[in-house]
Amino acid sequence: MIDLHTHSLLSDGELLPSELIRRAMVKGYQALAITDHVDLSNIDWVISRLVKDCSALQKSFQIEVLPGAEITHVPPESIPSMAEEARKLGAKIVVVHGETIVEPVAPQTNLQALQSPIDILAHPGLITREEVMLAKKNGIMLEITARKGHSLTNGHVAKLALEVGAGMVLNTDGHSPDDLISDEQARKIALGAGLSEEDYVQLGLNAREIIKRAQ
């Protein structure tokens, strides 16, 4: 399992970064990105803390650990500059909190995110075909999520991504220990979204490609 969207108690997660990493390792994860929620109020100290922690913890745990950020509920026009700032601060994985159907995310968030230097558009809800085409053009992965509520639109996202040829990854958006999943559970989520066994294998390859770009 490669999970490029999780949260620690540096935002709204339940676990210290060290415990999150340890639990993921025991669960059989190969790689983990900690992408705590950021906006203008905390982007500097959250990312700098994660960069420091992930670097230190990488030496002690047998799992690949990447510091990241999830740009969350910010004015859409601020997303491009915040993504650039996240990169400058050392975020290896930059995620944007997409227009999920279960939270009041501002309209145009998906569109602005897909024109920004990010890696993943998380749980993008009722994303349009035009936006999926933009994701493909800019090499941004669309997320199939294990997160309750957000996962309600997995089928829509998967269907459009397959039709257009846009890349996808599968993440947990994990906030608690119970959110971490096994490879088998990830496979079931992918198949439940309408993907094939071959598509599921490709999700992992896409995640590896993001990690490769981050190095």
C-alpha cells in the first residue's frame, strides 16, 4: 500500500507523525505521505515541522516517508501561490482539498487546483469532464479515496478519468488509526469504484511515479 494523503495531529489527525508512520509500517505500507491541512495561517510551521520530522523518522522506520501538505478551504485564487509556497518550504507531495460533496468547498477550487503545481486533487466530487481533461494535460492525479463521505463520488471520478485517460491514485485521507487500510481493502475500494484489476495495479504505479518526481 502506498498512501499519499494522511493527517497527523499537526492538523486534524489523531496521531503523532511517529505513531502514524509506525502504524502504517505495521499495516504493510511501502510508502506514506503526511499531508496535513494548511492555509495561510499555518503553512510555514506545519510544513517545516513535517520536513524535519519525516527526515528524522525515515532513518528509524522501514518505510518511505514524505512530508507534504493538503491546501484546504482557501480562496480558490490563492491556490496557485500557496502550492508554490508549499514547494519552497519543502513539501514533497502537494495535495489540494477538492470540491467534495460533503463539505462546503468553494466553487472553482478544482479548476484552480488543476492549474497549479500540485500532485493530487483529493476527492474531487462531481468534477467535470473539462476539469478531468485539464488534470490529464497537467499530469495531476485524481484521487480515489477510502474516506467516508468523500468516497461517495469515487465512481463518477473513476468513470470520467478512464474515459479521458487521466491518472488516478488511491489514498485513505487517513485521520485515525482505523483509517489505514490493507492492500486487499484498497483493491476492493478500487473495484467498487468500477475499476478493473489492471486499473488497480496502475494506481500503484501512478503513486510510485509521484514519489519518483518528488525525489
